[in-house]
Amino acid sequence: MAITFEALYQEALSLSDEGRIALAERLLESVEPDPNLFEAQTVVARQRLTELESGKAQPVSGPEGLRRVREAIEKRSQE
């Protein structure tokens, strides 16, 4: 009998933080990279660099950026 996604997910949640991270990394490594995704990411990175160099955007520190991302994720999960 095949295990369902939900059952596997629930089992994975019982792992330690380190175990879940290791599992996520191994799963990501098992997926073939999409060249179109890489190209799209490169386009966005170049746009961001241009915005920073022109002064249109202002850089933020790593911790501040992570704080903002976490807040955005939390807000979306509550919607």
C-alpha cells in the first residue's frame, strides 16, 4: 500500500527541526532544476540591482529582510 502525501507530511512533522531541514534539502536536491526558473530569477536579480544602483530601492540588512519575509508569511497564513 502506498503512503499518502498527508501521512508522509505528518510523519515528517514529527522529525526534529534539523531532521526536517535535512529532509527538505534532500528532496530539493532530487528535483531537476528548471532552466526557465533560473532565467526568471536572473532577470529579477538584475532588475533589483538596477533599482539599488539608481536609488529607486534602498537595501536592508539580512536580519531586517528576514523579519519582513517572516511577517509577510505570517500575514498570508492568517488570511
